[in-house]
Amino acid sequence: MLLPIGRSATTLAQIGAPLDATHGERASVYLTNSLTGWEPPKGPKANLPLFPELEQERDAAEHVKRDVPLLVVLGNPPYNAFSGTSPEEEQGLVEPYKDGLIKKWGY
């Protein structure tokens, strides 16, 4: 099963998008948390020796977040009022999405 990121690259290839993988071109779609990573880390980055592709994906996404002008950023709000996985950096960012969930949906 392809992840949405893989599907988007496959779809672009199917419609003839001029991306040349031999020259490092790729669809500018990244596997990342859109709420974090906009500021440089305060400490060293985690090494992911078993998953070098994920480490490269993280670094590429951070480069885009910090150094490349963005036209559009798409993402989903949390589906639950609180999933228990949000770091402190995200707490205030998701509050507007959670507003009214308890009254309306009982979460």
C-alpha cells in the first residue's frame, strides 16, 4: 500500500510532471508534522540509523519549513480533542480545532 506521499508522486508521474529523479527532483510533498519544526532545534537532532530515509525526509522537510517560501500547507486537525501525543509546542496551536468538540461530540 502506498502512503499518500507515494501516491502523490506516482500521480504526478502518471500525468507527465517533468520530475527527474536522476537529478534529485521529487514532488515537494513531505512526511512531517506541520505544527512543529519551524524553528531550529534547541539540542542535537535524533539520529535514526535504522531509518536513514526518514532522517533524510525530516531534514528535507525542515529545510522547506525554514528556508523555502511556501505557497500552501495542508493538514488535518486532530480528530480527538486530545490524543495524548502532542508535545508542549503544539498545545496552543490545536486549541482552535478543539473548541466546541466536547459540547458537540462528547470528546
